[in-house]
Amino acid sequence: MSFFWRDSADAFADVLRRHGVEPDAVADVEAAWQSFTEFLQTEVSGTDADGDADGFIVQWGRNQWTDGLPSLNFTRQFAVSTDGPDDPYPVYWQLNLEMCFSDHAEFAGMDELNTQDTDFSFSAVGPERLADLAEARAEVDQYRQLRAMWRTKPVSSKLTFEGVC
């Protein structure tokens, strides 16, 4: 099974719903993670042939666009050729599931963590990507604030798909 990169929002939404998760009403972060893991194991077509054409990152923090609420994001990024002779560089698109949480004492100190993401992984679909997903999850589990978020029902969520550069 595979999908064309432009269809990724629909493809991910389908996977989320199969796991009982509504993209705009995530109630279970673990179910969203399982959906993300499954989605990342699906081949995508139409991206650049470059090794950095399909990757993922997990991000967290308090941002102005979330009104300072703690958030957790699962993101898949695609590099896509413009095929234009004047622009030989790819453009990047990100599919992002953003989950926001009410402020809670368990999230205190989140802004002071030594990192705000897992770094991008561009491993190939299959065992290598599964290993990188396990590593990303282990990194998240190192922080008590993120473990607490994982157990907490988000107050809002949204699935977005947009060009980032």
C-alpha cells in the first residue's frame, strides 16, 4: 500500500480513524502515536529521490500559536521537486498532528528541557524506521512532563498539511 504525497492528510486521517481517533478531537495520545507509527510505515510516492525526501519528527513545547498551551506534535515531512529549471531545490511539506493540553502542574518545567524535539529521522520505511520510531519514543519517555502529556487527554487537536519552505 502506498499513497501520493499530496494525499497524505487524507491517508493519515484514515489511519487515525481506523484506530478510533478523530484528527480534530484526539482523546488518546497513545492511539494517535500508534496511528502515526502505522502511517510512517506506508510508502509515499512523488517525493524527491533524495534521502531526505520522507522523514518524521516529534516536537513539544509552548508556542505563541497555541496561546502558550503545552503541545505535542507528530510530523511527517516530504521534500518535493519543483521540476523548474530556475529552481533545482526541493520544496518541503509537513503533515502535522498538533495536540494541545490544559496547563497542568505535571507539565511544569517543560520550557526548560534541554530539547524541544527528537530531531528529524529520514530512515527508510521498514525495520530501520521502526527502530527510529522506538528511539523517538524512548527519548520522549525520558522527560516526566512528556510522559504526563502522553497520559493526558488533549483539549484540542488539529491535522494540518502545508508547505514550509
